[in-house]
Amino acid sequence: MNVELPFAPVDTIIRRNAGDLRVSADASKELATRIQEHGSELAIGAAERATEDGRKTLMAADFGVETVVDKDDLELPVAPVDRIARLDIDDRYRVSMDARIALADILEDYADNVARAAAILAHHADRRTIIDDDIETYFSLFE
């Protein structure tokens, strides 16, 4: 699978939750992959809601978002999130800018939750580095 999301902003998200822990490149890559999979699944559901409403354009409300944050407040870049949204939906759909920003916000919250848990798992394992196994363990435990 080609990962659309750059690793640098994902690394930044992990680091803001890591405290004094280091972050391996593999952990950033694993989380970026998981973010992409989750975003694609959310977009499929949003496309289904848009279709039910007779629309071809995904809106923020299709992602369950009523108030859209300012995109400058997000770490995740909007352009790759747009590509993630389009991975598994039909080309006839458009994704509004508000929907892109809403999805980026949802995915960033998702990444923060995973990163916090990964930091706890690394501490529990008495390691000083968050590794990809911490990300994988989170998903094996909670999903």
C-alpha cells in the first residue's frame, strides 16, 4: 500500500504525546498507514451519506462534523488527506474543502489517541523509544 500521508507531521503528532520518549521512524510509518486506512473507511461512509442525500460532494456533515476548525490549527496537511479520502470512493465524488479539513481534524484526533496509548505502552515495556510494535499493540488491544 502506498502511504499518501507524509511521515513528518505524523512524527510530530507522536512526539507531542511522547513526553521524554524518542520516536522510531517505523512507529511514524505504522501510524501513518493506520491513519490512512481509517481515513479511507470514514470517506466510504461519508460517500454513502452523500449518496443517500442525492449529492456527489462530500461535506463536513457527512463526517459527523458540524463546526470545522481552521486548517492552520492542524498538523496534518489537507492535500494528502484529500487523496486519502479519494482512495476507495468512486471518482464521481468531490470532496469539499470543509470536508477535507473535517477529515484531517478527525484523523489528527485519532492519531493523538493512538500516540498517547503508544507512549503508555512504551513506558510499560520500560523502553525509551516508541516503536511500531507499540502502535500495533494498541490496535490489537483496542480494535
